[in-house]
Amino acid sequence: MSARRLALLFAAAFAIALALFLPLRLGLALAGGLPAGISAQAVGGSVWRGRLDGVRLGGVPVGDLDVAASPWSLARGRFRVAGEALRAEIRRDGVHALSGTLPLVLLDPGLGRGGEVHFDRATLRFADGGCAEAGGRMALDVATLPPAALRLIGDLRCAGGDAEAVLRPETAPAPLQQLTLRLRADGSYLAEAVATPTDTGNRLALELLGFAPGPAGHVRTHEGRLLTGVSEEK
């Protein structure tokens, strides 16, 4: 066997071995790291079967996640994650097929104490600074509004360059009539809640939560940033 063929054989064997046993840490580094706002305390395993420990989304802990990808999908910035709380395909331009549960504090610290946000096959994709694709379903369990816990449900869609979800109570009557959530390409968001007090005590409780009376009812707005932080904690 000629030296050239031997070199090609070793190069091919090295490429195959690298593809089969490429460490997840190295694969993520070659792909540009984790998307902004997703951090992990530790990265282990291979790209085919890896693990992110101590994952935080926008600073909120979401637990440990299993990671499945290939060197080729990672090169395009795509990998799948799955854990007890959620599963999704992460891409450079957004998230696809997100299903699971996250703390509501991730969206609104004021409404989120004890609440949760649920996703069912949700997709959020941004391109050229605007919403390119949004779909799937969201449900919010709000535990802090009187007189009892409340569930709001709505669909995600693109609206005016943002991703928008208009969430309404699953059952009526409820003090919180509607929550409109707008997500922007830069990771910022605007949440606007509209409530109708049913009595004086209910009104006072809403105002303690930051709702202010207005023409359409008691309104509370909150702006923030959903995804902040570094790609990986050291």
C-alpha cells in the first residue's frame, strides 16, 4: 500500500472516530457554544449521547438535560434536549417542538410565584430581527391571583414582527381576563395582563399585585428579557 493511500486511510479512520466519539463539550464549542441565555454547570458525554447538568434558562434552573445530536447537526447549530421538565430541538434561530413545564417566574416575577408555564409542541423562530415562525400552544397556571389558582391557555403566532400569545382563562368567571405575551427576537418580552375585579377585596388584592385601574379594567404590564447569561458557567 502506497504512503498516500495509507495516509488517506488513516485520515478517513480519524474522521470516522471523531464523528463517533466527539465529546459534547468540543462539539458545542465548534458549533459556537450554547445559545445565548442557556447555561450549564457541566457538560459531559459525546455529541450522540451527552448531558448538560445544572441547566439554567434565563437564569432560572430547569434541571439536567440529556442531549442528542450529530457532528453534522451541531455544525448547523441544531441539537435535541430532553429532561424531566421539558424536551425540544434547539436551533440557532429559535426552538422547535418544545413541550414541557417551566416556572412562570421566567416570564413575570410578579405573577410567577408558585406558577408554571406549559408548552405543547411550541415553535419560536426568528430571522432578520423579526418573528419568522411561531406555533403550538401555551398554558399558564397562575397561583397568586385571588380567589384561587387560574389556568390561562392560548396559541403562539407571529404578529407585527414579534411572537405573540393571547392567553385567556380556561374556565370563567375569573378576575384575570387576558394575558398578552409578546416575545421579540432579541430575547426581550412584554407581558400585559388585564383583570376585572369582582369585589372590593378582589380589587385591593389585584392592586397589591401591581394592577392599576384603567378604561379596559385593571392592567398590569411587565417587560423583561427572557434569555440572558453566558453560554456555559465556569
